[in-house]
Amino acid sequence: MTVLRKIPLLAGAAGLAAVMLAGPAQADVRPTETPGGKITVEVATVNGSGCPRGTAEAEVNGDNTAFTVTYDQFLAEAGGGTDVVDSRKNCQLNLVVNIPSGFTYAIARADYRGFGHLERGATGMQQASYYFSGESATTSSSHQLSGPYNGGWQFTDRAAGSELVYQPCGEQRNLNINAELRVSAGDDPGLSSFMAMDSSRGSIETVFHFAWKRCG
């Protein structure tokens, strides 16, 4: 199992924009060779309480360096009379990634963004893992927030070059992404706390950055 380096970036409404604009440290994760042509990411199957069918989408960016996953109903909450099952939400996506012949890819970096409100004493957790179908190597990460907290959050994970897990050359292996949100109630269980990766609350998305490599 590969555990990505975790770089937690937390911000309220004012600070989040500054965090997202801090770009110089990101230069080392851009691929050295990016294939041209058409690259697509299609959702083959979707399961989990955090993503009912039709509420999760994936799209490749314009320069083939990354793809974005957006969720419409991914929210975990606790306290305030919510049901206990609402405190943990998960989403498992099985993605078909179509790439040009002669190339393979790994996930070099993952940027997770969301919004949260945690009352005093409450905790929230975001975790994710991904792997290629039929492969045992799994990349995973976990991040936590503690209340009181109110505002946007962003976590960035990246893998060193020696830790990258590439899709086997010449094989079509679907990419599986498992994401989870958990929240515990605070000191006053009558008050609601939540964590969300829900695009209905603004420009909230998860971005997975490719590392490309030629085969052969």
C-alpha cells in the first residue's frame, strides 16, 4: 500500500482563495511528457451512500494533465437530530480511463476540496483510496478537522516518483476511487456538524493529476 504525502491546507472563506493560488510548490508534479489526442474518463459504476446514481461525474481537463470528479450530494453530518447513518458517507467510483496507445499513467497528486461546519468538540474526517482493477497496490490518504471550524477546506496529497503506481502497459484496467466522509457530534449533540464534498455548495471538486509514461 502506498500512502501519499499529506499536505493539509485549511482556510476559511477569505483564506481559501489565497491557498488555492499558491502555485510554485506544485510545479514538480506536472508530467514531463503529456500525450496529445483525446483522453476521456467515464463513470462505469457508482456505489455508496454519498453518491446516488447520477450524482457523480468525471471530466478530463483541456491539456490532459488531470481529471476532475464532482459530487452533487456528498455530505456527512452528525448532531442536531440527524440519523446516525448520516455521520458516515462513502462513494466508490469505477472509472474507464481511455488514453492514447503507447502511454500509461499513474496518479501523481490529488487535490480534495470541500466545506465544513464543526461545532466545538466535533471532528470530521476525509479519506480516500484508489487502485487499478486486478491490482493489489492501493494508494490511500486520510485527513482530519476538529471543531470549532467553519469554512472551506483543501487537502493535497502527492506521491514521490518511486511510489507512483502505473496502470500496466497495454492493458485496460479501470481506476477505482473510494472516498469517505465521517463526522462526529460535538459537545452539544443538539447542534449539527457536517463535512461536504458537494458541488451544490460552490466550486467544490476533487482533482486527480496524471503522471504519464511511455510504454516500451
